[in-house]
Amino acid sequence: MPKRWAVLRTKVARADLAPGDLVFFDTTGGGRVTHVGIYLGDDQFVNANSYQGKVTVDRLLGDRYWAPRYLGARRVLDPTYALKR
């Protein structure tokens, strides 16, 4: 998925996150998007975790690794559509 998606879709505030939203992270400290996940709801997101070498479900803001690296979120699907899948 192109990292430019971080600027092409509807911005979502933390309080308005919904399942299906893309969540973006800076894992290198350079101030730019280097990692993307899909928000699942209940402070969880799914991502391809290169450190663990597998797809994982992690906490978003309740995780001491991911929370400080969180850059923001974008909505690419209507939330009601995402919930039906």
C-alpha cells in the first residue's frame, strides 16, 4: 500500500476511530509514515509485524511501543461497510 495514502483519504481523530480505518506510524523516528495497520476497534489493530515475522493484533494507544509512534488515521471505507465484512 503506498504511504501516500496517509494524505489522500479522510483524516480521522483518535476519538473517532472505527473498524477499517488505516492507522499510520513512524517506527524510525524520522517523522514520516513507515508502518500501516488496520484498526479493528476496542484499541486494537492488525499489522504485518516485521519484528515478529507475522501478522499480529496489537493495542494501539494502550501499547508502550505503538502509542508514541502513532501519527494518525485515515478512513478509506464507510464504517458501516467495514463492520459488515
